[in-house]
Amino acid sequence: MPSPRTRPATVLLLASALAAVGLGPAAAPAAAATVPVGSGSYSDTRPPGTSGPTTNTGTPVTPKVTAAAKNRPVPTNDWWSSLAFQRYGDNPYSTPMYGHPLTYQATAGGLDVGYPTSPTIVGEGRQYEYAHKRDLTIGLTGLNSPDTKADDWSDWTVTPYWSDGARTLRTTIGHGSPFVYAKGSGGNAQITTAGAPTVFADQGNVLGITVAGHHYALFAPTGSDWNVAGSTVTAGLGSKDYFSVAVLPSTGALATFKKYAYSFVTGSKVTWNYGGGTVGATYTLTTEAKEGTERGTLQALYRHQWLNTKDALTSYTYVSPRGTMKVRESASFTTSQKASPVLPALPKSNGVDAARLRGYLNDVVNASDPFSGATDTYWTGKALGRLAQLVPVADQIGETAVRDRMLGLMKGKLQDWFTAGGANEFSYDKDWKTLTGYPASYGSDTELNDHHFHYGYYVYAAAIIAQYDPAWAADSAWGGMVKTLVRDTANPSRTDTAYPFLRGFDVYAGHGWASGHQGFAAGNNQESSSESTNLSTALILWGSATGDTSLRDLGTFLLTTESESIAQYWFDADEQVFPSSFGHDTAGMVWGSGAAYATWWTANPEEIHGINVLPVTGGSLHLGGEKAAIRRNIAEMERENGGPAVEWRDLLWEFESFADPATAKAKWDAGHAGYTPEEGESKAHTYHWINTFAALGAPDTSVSGDIPTSAVFTKGTTRTYAAHNHGSTARTVTFSDGKTLSVPARSTATGSGTGSTDPDPDPEPPTGNTFQLRGGGVLTTATGGTAGSDTIASAGGTNRDGTPYQPLVYQVRGVNGTLTPGAQTAFRLQVDAGTTVGLGQQARVSYDFTGDGSFDRTETYHYFATDPVTGWEEYTQARGLKASTGSLGNLSGGTVRLEVWSAIGNGTSKLQTGTDKSVLVIPYS
């Protein structure tokens, strides 16, 4: 096997960013060789012999933007960054950009648009792609632009710009938008299709066409008329300059889309809030009415969004590499999630032997070189992270001398990097408005990759120092430089002229992007999602330690959002995202077009599975929310590896401990003597981690505390509550199940909690057992919902009897109940196949008795053959049980899941939601 994490120099990828708040003045750096920041400094000129952003042939490049945008910091590491970063010198337009549901590529004649709906498997089965394929090009007659520039952008939309001297074209595109909004001058609107289109609706200025099996609507100004000539469709704009194009979920949706066709999106903005252990976010589009007064619009929500919204959704859906997207008819929507748990370190427990831990700690601090020869920002960061993880651990067992020696090592290294003019320093690039550490690595300089991966370690280490030495973290001391790194990677300000807003954290996609230039046919990518969340964890800890609650809350929003995205898109936790043809339970990398069972530097399964685990810290606890996915992940790693982990065994033991602490401890006990720790790990940390989990149990993410630095662990039926109080006075932390914990100042506390033990997530109703289906995959005991429907995907002409295929999934967690003797599961589901013949819908009900992610009882019912007459029909448990596994038992914080899919047929059908006519009744009281 290759040596661990030794990446070749040709692998120049990865990078993203997150966000922050309250980071001091937003002024651009002064024009001086050295810019002082508190006790530190950075330079405004690169060190001799180094490079900034370049093309692939080494030619320096500056942002490719219009005059209107030339003074704005470019948000590199985004889904559309190739518009502004010309990585390939022979392509002045863009590489494919994956907005979802639409895909785009800029060319001389305008904007190529596609809607990929069928995955392909490439790379010997290691990657699935919904690759961009042009359906049509949006342009103007005669347009032949020498390049495309970025003219405007907002949180998840961008406006590309073309000009050939006689004609100009601007289009606005974005995540979740089924529309492309165009403004042009000097020519007629022109849509060039990949093949002769089929017209299904002609209303003069509104035209419905089908291209390559996809339905599009073209909207010109009132009074215009679309003309179809072969594969060219044109319309005069008259005195107007606007037109729009939309991809339709069906031809029957034309009227709805026509309503919003002239409500042009002009911007996008996310806001977030944190309180009481809950993270809320609102996603809002601003619009301009080109005709009429309509200011609403349509937005397609990703899975991580619609799983966490209570807002009404339409029955319209789209295919995407992230699973089904669901459409909302509004200019905004909100999400709400329990905040992901964070601790500076796992708490003290009786599972850890202090003498043994002391020996492991001494091995670290007495090493001849605690930084292992690291010189660049990435490997220096890894070494800082290794020490930072151990500082609170040493403090727990009273090893204050060891703690202080590690703090001293960290301070010395950070201060060295935070001072311009030495062998290593940070340098500001005024063209790209970014701060780059030199020596650089993995394209962090020439491609603007990985800044969040690298700098997250620095901010994390600084946060641990701040916990013990607040004076060091003051702005007037070294905190100013920490905040400068945060501004580069996670800037909260949209008006800062020195750094872009959130650089690479894609607020709509819900995760970071790694490449600074996005110059790939598959779009942008992110490999190590866990190093992305390492930065957001660092923001939480830094904000908590320094009293910056705005920065703390931003980190909480970023971590909580990305944790759901990781669960869905890297680990396919609900098994609803990866296409069945992919054949893997995890992805090492997520791309704009799909995902890959791969890393940038090796095909070793241990590292493919481990790259989204490291570094293991108190910010990794969110992974414990998907225990079944972890078990599948470990099982696949061992299959692919031909046995248990060898190289990265420590990381994978720690990962397994999130689901099965006893199993992980058994592996540690058997194998700890003869292994070399992963570069960011130590035997001290791994020993403490695994044995603490074995004593306290795995993370219980169904309960959250009312401060971000809190967590809950469950072993059997016993919960242990933990919280760290960074403040100078004692406080009481309240958990979502009603329990409270008193935490002294500047301390971590644990205990069984006092007070209520009422279940928090979706508690049982007084009657105990009846759940309505709601859009967004929700089962709820609430009544008074709004009637709606969800679309059941087609079986594709294949017999799916007994095996869920692209099912609708409805779920409720945190359910307590006593099994009623003799009672059975019951349901009534309203389904409708319209006029389609030969369809049959099937249901499966699953019970996870303790909420640990493993379903103890499943019940699959015979399918229900629907008639080809429009109107609701009732499918009930009376169809009979086809198959079952396990036996029913009492629920204690359990999970109940309902899946509905098409067992037979070749067409979609509908399932009614939001009424008491579609309910699941469980046999509990």
C-alpha cells in the first residue's frame, strides 16, 4: 500500500471556505511591504520565487470580471468560479458549471444549458456522474464573444456577461433555479437546440419545446413571437431587452412557470440564527418584475434543505446528483435543525487510565520534533491540530506542565507564521483579495485551493490557546491575525472590500468547495468534508473562547448545515442519493456532477473512507447521528481492503466508535501496540477517545444543549450530558429533552442531568400512535396540515416488488412507546396513478427501537395496483404483509420510518400528504 496521505505534487486541488462575523475593520490592507496586525503582521508582496494564481501553463492570471465588478472580491472556490478564474489558457469562457437542476457552460455564442437526468458510471465503477450535456444554447443572433466574464454575483447566483462589440448578453443563473434570466442588446433572442425541438405549446411569446427528452419553456416579451427553423428558435425583443428560459418538470407545469417567467431574480441571500440549541436559516431571492406585478418565483430545494423545512412544497420535482430536488413556489424558504454538538475535547471519564494516558502524552511532547519537519501551511496545520487536541486532555488529568508545554509549542509556531519576513509568512494578493501562506502546498497559491483546509487547523489551535490564555488571543496581540485568516476563509461581510463573503462555503449546496478555479468537466469538488467542518468547529471554539457570539453562531450554522450535507451526499445516510448502479456506500469526493469512491492521491480504501473523518475532534460528534451509515461504511472499507484497516487504523477505529464504541475498543485493545498514528493523530488522543466513548457511549444527536459547546452520549438506556462553559461565570445548560446541567466557569462538566426527560423530537401524541405524512419526508402527530402530494418515482418498467426503489421516505425520531399487546401496524395512504395503466405502489414500515441508526423491525406490505382513472385510491395494510424481519419491541427515543415506492409500472404516481386521510398508525401506547 502507498504511504499514508503522501500526495503527489501534481495533485493541486481541494479548497473551500466557511464564514464568520465580527472580524474587525473591513478596510483593504495598507500599501506597505509589511502590514501590522496586533503583535503580528503579513506582507502585501509574495516572497521571492513564489507564485500566485496562474493558468495551467504557469501564466499569471487576474480575475476575469467586468468593469462593473472589478473592485469586488471574487468568491473563488464556488460552483461557478471558472467564469472568473481562467485556469486553462485556451478557454476564456468557462468549464461546465453545475447549478442543479440545470447545468451550464459559457461559449462564444452564449450559454449552453443542460438537464442531465441519467447517471453514468465511470472510472471502473468508482464515480457516478450526471455530466453536463448541452440541450440548448441561450444567446443572441450573431453573438460571437471573445470571452465570458462575471458581471455580478450574490450568495448562490451569478451573472455571466458576453460582448462582441455589437451585441451584449447577460444571463442570471443559480443553484435551485429552473430559470435562466437573460438580458440582451444588439440582436434577437436566439435559442439553438441540440436537435430539432418538438413543440408542445405555442402561445406566441411563450413556447413549449421538448429537446432530448427534456421539456423547456421559452418566454419572450409580450407582443413577441417565437419562430422555429430547424434547431434555431428566435424571437424579436422589440423595445425590450429581456427573455427567459425554464426547464419544466412536466409539460403540464407550463402555466405555473409562465406565472413567474417575468419575475427576474436579481440576487440571493442567506441569513441564519442560533438559539436554544436550534439553527435556523432563511434563503431569499430578490426579484424584479419585467412584466406585470408578480414578484414571486420557483426554487428547487436540495435534499438537505427539504428534509429540514416545514414550508409548503409543490408536487414538482427534479433529478439531480444530490437526489430528488423539490420545488417551492415562493421567493424564500426557511430551514431548522438541531445544532451539531461540539466540545473542546471529550470529557473526563472513568474509562481512561491517567497513568497510561500520561505516558502517551509524554511521547508527544518529548518528541525530537513535535512538528515532524512540516514547512508548508497544510502539514504545519496538521501538527498544530495534533497538539491542540491534547491540551484539554492533559488538563483533565492534572498534567498542567505537559499542557503548558504544548501551548508553548503552538504559540511559538503560530507566532512564527503570523509574523511577516521569515521562512514562512502570510501574503496578501490585492488582485485576488486573498491571504496565502508560504510555503504553500496542494495549489493553495497557484489555484487558491484548500485555504479552509489549511487555515482551519490554525484557527482551531488558536481557539484552544484562547481557552487557556485569553490575553494571547486579544486583537492587540495575536487574535488580529487569527481573525485575518478567518476573513480569508470565512468572511461574514458582504461589503468587505478586502475579502469575499464566505469565499468557498456554498450556502445553497450546503458544503464547501475545494478548487479555487473550478476548472473541471465535472465542476467543482470537495474531498475532505471533515477538514471543512474543522474550520467551522474552530469558529465555534474561537468565538466561544473570545466572547464573539456572532462568530460562534456563524460556525454553528456552517457546521450544522454541512453535517447534514455530509450525511446525505458523502455517506448517503438515507440511501436516497447515490444511484444504485454506483455500488458504493460512501464517497471520498463530491463533484458538481456527482461523487467518486476515490481520493486525489491514492486508491487505498482506508484513505478513501478515512479522508472524510480526519481530523477527529470534539467537532466530529455530528457523525454519530448516522450510525447505520457508519456501519455500512466500515463494512465496505473492510470488504474493499480485504480485511481490517492497517494504515489508518486509528482514524477508522475512532470513526467506528461513533456507532459501536465496544467494537472499536476491542479493535484498539487488540491492535494498539504495533501501529504508526496517522499524521494528525497520536496514541494519546486515540486512546482517550476510544476509551471515553466505551465508558460514556456514542453521541446522541437527538438531543441538543442550548449552547453550541454541548453534547449528549448514550450507553444502553443511560444518557450522559456534557458541556463546556467558556465564560467567566457558572451557567446552567438546558437540553432539548428538558434535562439541565450546571457548568462552572471555564470548565467542562458531565452528569446525568436534572429535570424533565420528555422526548424532544416529534413527541408522541396523547393518543400515542397516529402520524400524518407531510411534504419534506416528515411524519408528525400534528393535525391541521395543508393538503398536498409527493410524486412517487416510476419503477422504470422493472419489477421492484419487495425492494425499495427511489422511495419516498417519511420519518420521525425520538419516539417513546410501549408496545400494545396484539396490536399491528396500520396505515391508509391515498395514491393516484392518474390515467397511467399498470402501476403498483408498495410500502415498508421500519422501527429503530432506540434511535441508534439500526432498524430492528421491518415490515414490507404487498403492493397496491392502482387503476388508470384520475382520483385518489386508498392503499392500506389490509393488502397483507409480504415480508418482515425482527420482532416488535418498545420504543425508547426510537425512529419510525415509512417508505413508499413503485413496485411495478413505467410512470409516476402521487401520494397525498398533509391530511388525516394519509396516516401511519403504530401499535404503541
